[in-house]
Amino acid sequence: MKTRKGYKAYPLTAAQKLHFYCLKYCPKKQVLNIGSSLTIESDLDWDVLRQCIKEAIARCESMRLRFAKDRDGNIYQYVVKEETKEIEHFDFTGWQEEDADKKLREWTEIPFERYDSPMHRIVMIKTPDGYQGLYICVDHMTMDAQALIVFFKDVIELYCSRLYEEVNYPKEMSSYIRQLEKDLAYEAGSRACQRDREFFENLIASSEPVFADIYGPGKLLKERKESRNKKLRAATNTSDNVEANITNFHLEGGPSKRLLDFCEEKGISMTCLLLMGLRTFLQKENDEDDISITTTIARRATLLEKRCGGSRIHCFPFRTIVPREDTFMEGLLKIRDAQNQYFRHAGYSPSEYFNFRHDYYKLKDGQTYEPLSLTYQPLAMKYDGPGLDKLGDIKYKTARYSNGVAAHTLYLTVSHRTMDNGLDFGFEYQTGVVTPEKLEYIYYYLCRIIFRGVEDPERTVGEIMEMV
């Protein structure tokens, strides 16, 4: 397919193919929906806000993305010149807050028409507590969390620039199509792609990881017994019940700042610190030094990548071996060094990674070494530039809504609250496998481990596990 409805058509990228694979095999088709809202404690001009949303869509090519299927079943994408989908308006005044949240979750559970159709829904909302703003649901093949945050901020900047003369018009978004063409050129057998493939294939072949579950070694031991293979290192970690929910835990601004200050002082990322905490928790639960967790890489290093929208996240298994005798700091440095290597090769297709590993270790479908996935979002859905001071001391609220479905057992997304820059720990989980009580247990020990390590990074991992 070269064109569709007069527009140039492009193949899917590696990131989109991974999402489409998930969509293809998940029985509930809202699995790729991302629902979120940004509301402000201020009266907004709804007509101006609607105009700004439409202008932001006109500035963001990936918000005008469409998909099409050819006669052979291949999927393509194209960008339409103008978006005709209406911006809705809904007033929750008089509603109970839990009923309003339920309605927003219901909206997030509505699947998009997959082909030749808009892949977003935007509703201007007034919440029961009087906050005003917008709810957005997008398809993950068109936008990821970073792209969505940039879009929210663009709407606010456009709104402020219309209301206040001294507020400059925001700088242009970058071209999704231009970045798409770069990505497809990379994937079409470039030398960089070959180097990245060699790196990950050598990494996979170096030695086999081992599954370490949030519930301890029981699942792996059971599968070893059933398969009569005492050396089995992978376990089945899927469920036929894909129904899901999100449970959030909130770390206050003060303790969150201590963690951020520690990262800045030691020259490590928050992702490193979170990975160290999670892997130490799994190490404690399984009495196993060899730990694997799926990690996500945003791939938004350049200005073009930061502001082009689209779905750029690549996820890879991240394995570390940290003996109990190592200090907390030594573990962090191991993670940082490995993470830096991943960043250099992050263009590699996650689908190719999983396919190669599946064949190399002769895994059965559903078998894995990773019990959960971690994403850290450094950007907050907040605009604090010129203009908002005119509206007084503005308070923001952001929220994320479950689409009711999860393709994998457990995802942890850690993000910043707009109000106090505290950290929110959002666990999305399959309700048939994980309970809210288990999540509270994980969050409790994760925080205890991290803060014990930050208090004295020269403590050994073994000492920290005994302390908590």
C-alpha cells in the first residue's frame, strides 16, 4: 500500500508492531487505550479551550494518525490533513466523585474503530469538586505517555497565549512523519540496526535468566515439578482472565525529594533507584541473586523525538546479578552501567528480542523470566510557564484511568504529581492473578528497601534485606 485516501502510507514501526501483536491476541480490544485527565482549579473559557485543543491537534501529526489494512492483512499508517472529530463537553457537577471516576473508566474501556478512523477521544470536563480541564483517551499505537504529556502541555500553553498578550505562542511541535521515516530507515537493514541486533543477541546467548516471582519461588517450583525438569528456569506468567485494574500509592513530597536529591548527588537516574528497589524485593522473596524485570525506554533523546508525538517506547527484559555481599551503591552502579548500554542500542525491535530469546531457549508460549514491568515518567502533566500566574495560585490534578484490561500480569508506572512533585506508584494488574493486598505489600517493602539504601548506600544488600 503506497497511499490511502490520497495520503502517503507507511508500515508500522517496531514499537507499534509490539502493540499490534498485543491487540491481535488479546480478547478485549480496548487493551491499547490510554485514558487520562488534567484538571485545574480555575474557571476556563470553554470556547477558547475547544479552539486550543483543535489547534494542538493540528500541530501534532500523530493525533491525526489513521491505520489501514491491505488485502494481504498488512497494517499501514497515514496522517490526515485535518481532524474532523468533535471535541465533547461533560459537566460532572452534582455527581459523586466515585461515580464520575467510574464514568471516566467506562469511557476508557470503549475500543476505537481500528481502521480509517480517529484514534482519540477528547472531552472537556468539569469534575464534581469544581476543577476544570480535559479528559483524553488515545490509542497506544498513536501516542505514548510522554507524547500525551507534551500534548496536554501544548494545549495549556496555547490557552495561555490566547488569553494573555505577554505570553508567547508556543514553539512548533516536530514532525511525526519525519521521525517515522528515520525510524523506518533504521529498521530497513541499517548498520546501526545490525549493531544493536548483535548486542542484544549476544546478551541473550550469554546465559539463561531465571524467573523470580512477586509471590516467591512457588510458581517456578510447581512448573519444574509438572515438567519433570529440575533445571527449568522460565515459568508461565499469563492468565486467561485479562481483566485489570489500577491501584495507586502516593509517596509524599518530602520523602520523594529525598530520593530525587540522592539520585542527583550520586549521578544515577530514578529508574536505576526503582530497579534496585524492585530487584532487591524480588531477591528477598525468592532467595535469588539473579533477577530480571522488564524495563521501558522512552527513546526521546533528541528535540525531534521529544516533540514528535507517536509511540516510541521500547521495552526490554533487564537482568542484573547482585550478590547479597554487594553494597546498595555497587548494585546501583551495576544497573546504571547496564542501563547505559541499553540506551545505546534501544532502537532494536522488542519483538525481535522476544522472538530470538523464545527460540534460543526453546521457551513454550507464555513462559517468561520477568514477573513485572517498570516505567518511570520524569515529565509531569503540568505547565508552569508564564501566564498561569495571572490565574492565581493554580492547583492541578492529573488522573489515569484503567481500560479494564492488561495483557501482562503486573505493570508499575512511577510518575510525578503536579501538586507537590511527590511520586505516584501506579500498579496496573490482572485482577485474577494479583490482589490489592499484595500490591500494598510490594509497595511497603519497596519503599523500606529504597530508603534503607538511600540512608546508607554502603550497606550491603544482605543487610538491607535483614533490616526490612
